[in-house]
Amino acid sequence: MPEPGNHPFAEIRTGDQATLTRTLTQQDLDGLATLSGEVDPAGPDASAPANAQYRQSVTHGMWGGALISTVLGRQLPGAGTILLHQSLDFLAPVAVGDKVDVTVHVEALDPVHQSVRLRCSVVNQRSETVIAGTATVIAPHEKIGNRRVRLSAHEDRGVGDNFRKLIALTAGMAPLRVAVIHPVDPPTLKAACEAAMLGLITPVLVGPAQRIHAIAAERRLALDGIEIVDTAHSAAAIAAAIALAASGQVEAVMSSALRSADLMRAVRAAAAPLTSARRMSHVYIVDAPGYARPLFITDAIINLSPDLDAKRDIAQNAVELVRALGSKNPRVAILCATETVIAAMQSTVDAAALCKMAERHQITGALVDGPLAFDDAVSAQAALVKGIVSPVAGHADILLMPDAQAGAMLARQLGFLGQAQMAGIVLGARVPILLASRADSTLAQLGACASALLLARHRQGCQRHAPAQSTST
């Protein structure tokens, strides 16, 4: 029998089992009833028969199910487990003071899908089985160890920690040669200089040289060895930067506090444009202190009202970015106002279609699910309460928005109410385009530079390992 901890698929055997013992307390019951939103345990009717009956159902459905999930997520298989399916029968009541043993037992292994089917049971102190059923999960691929693991995606972190992790991932990589457009605002010039000092980029400053030098002197920023392409105004700087990228002289473009619409209009209209065969889309890289991993919101700027084909491309662009940043199988949540498919709500119909497209490999390299509401996507507890069984719910990496308006509003809400930091990047062009905002912190801009560097080197690695084209004569 495996010891408590994280157990990758390779070390799990048929017959393995894990057990957890718990006693139901009144505090447990009150918390679950309040969480469900149906009963106020402190209210005047808390002891009414209807509420007592409701609490009994909460005890069966939420407390017992949560305990089984705890064993699956903490012991067997452990941290990194993804629940695919669960079927439980509630056979007898559980009362306050009852002590139960919760056991999961491995019944079958599927090496192709790395999935495990487990028999689940909850037995009280009188040896009565009160809950019985099965659960099918995807076991983790890697060993995390026997340290204490938080089950929730939400945990206390320092602000900007995820951006710092992205920067750390670039260690040993050659810096990215980046055209920085019209850096006459101090935040952009400072971010470019700091990114150069960290070895993330080799900046080429494109703008009025006299103004750039004046700002550098005022802010005591060293420009020694940094190339400057002198241009008269912002429009000329945009054109010159696009030309540098189109000719291969730079590997990415970084905007200053210019209007994003002006830059993207010039990208599309340039004589030597940066557009490619792929549809362009924007991604916000979001570092939210209350979430354990970076979030990626797409699209909030470029595709205003995307149709189904556009959403497929938007999703695929984001998946490529997240995989380049180190996630082997990112989770894409297709966000809507509800988790139910409603014919009159086109975004939910699109979400269902996108899931089918993912099944048919029209979207690759990710787990895709929707429609999901925002709370379903980022909170495992919300998904549990609603009875949503999904490999994405509660653990989303990518939030695919129904339209740009919803994306922009969500990004600003996270920034101003959730203390999130974020950086913007445009994908689908011939080179990454970093879109700065006046509200971006220096750390967020450095995170964007690190992301562009990781993406560029990832693409180069894919090209090196791509099979050679055969020729015949």
C-alpha cells in the first residue's frame, strides 16, 4: 500500500488503497449549509424541520463527497489528480458525532489515458456503509513529494511571484532582440533598461533620440551600448519598428504607452506587415495573488466579437503560449455567464462546439471545457457545490472570453479589485508584440519580456525538432 503523498501513475498498482478518518461536527454542518447558500444556520429558522432535512442532504452530498475528494487529492493518487467522473450512492444518514472511515481502493488502471478507477466507500463507527461508489481520475505524471500540499488553487503568495518565476525560467537563454517603440514615457524606458540588465532583451529603442536621452538622464537610466533608431514622432517609430521586425532584424516588438489600436492598425497596413497565416489575438498574462498559477485571459483587445472559427484560433494561440511557459497540458475554460448550454445564448453554444472541436483535435495541446462561469473555472469548491465534474473546473489556466468587452472588463476588475498585475502580448503575428499599458508595473513588463523570450525560444526548438521535408526528383 502506498504511503501518504503524491503518487504518479507509474507507481500505482491495482489493490492500492488509502483511508481517512473524520468525525462530523456541528461546525462542519453549519459551514456547508452556509456555503451552499440555501440555509443561514444563524437565522431564526435554523432549527426548523425543513432546514434540518436540508442539512441532512448537505451532510450526504457535500461532506461525504468532499472527504472522498480529499483522499483522492491528498493521498491516492494525491496532488495533481484530475477528477474525470464520480458516481456515489448515499445509503444511510450521517449525524453529528458520527465517526467515519473514508477509503479509496484502486480497481483498474488505463495506461493509455493515465487514468485510474477507484472504488470509494464511507463507513461509520457501526460498520455501516453510508456512501459507496466509484471515481475515475487522471493520475499525476510527476512526483511532487510528501510535503504538505494545498488542495485549493488559492493560496497566499507574494504579489508578482508568478512573473518572477517566468523570469527565472529564462536563465541561460540568449536575450531577445526587441524593438521598443517610442519609449519617451519613463515607465517604458525603465522597463526596457531593466529587462536588458536582467538579460531578457537586447533593446533597440525606436523614437526621438533627443527625448529618449533626456528622459534617461532625468531618471538616471544608463543607455550605454543600447542602440537607438532616431525617428521624428510616434507614427514614424511604429513604422520603423514594424520594418525591423518584418526584415528579421528584431525578434519582437514592444509598445510604449501608445494606443494599442494605432499600433495594430499599422501592423496590418504596413508595406511589409507582421501578419501571418494565423489569426492575431491578444492575451493578458495575469498574476493574481489569490491564485496559485498565472491566468491567461484571451481575447480582450483585438477580436471584438469573435465567431466560432476565431475562438478556435484564439484558444490555440493561447495554448501555444502557455505550453511555451512550461505547462505541458494547460486547461482552457470557455467562459460564459452560465455553465448551461442555452440555445438563445450563442456563447454557450459556441462553448459546446469548441469542446467537440477539441475532442476532434481541431484544438490541440490542452484540456478544454465549457461553458463555465468564472467561479466554476477558478474555484474547485464552487464547481463541487454546483456538481460540475470537469478536468478544467477549479484549475483553469486559460480563460477564453466570449468577446473582447467581457475580457476587458474582467481584466480591469482583477487589476483594480483583486490587486492583480498583468501584461499584454499579441500572438499570431510573425513576432510577439508586447502591448504595454500605463497601469502596468515594471515587474509585469519584465514578465511580458520573459514570456516573449520563452515563446520565441520554444518556437525555435520546435522548428529544430520538426521532421525534415522529403524531396523527390
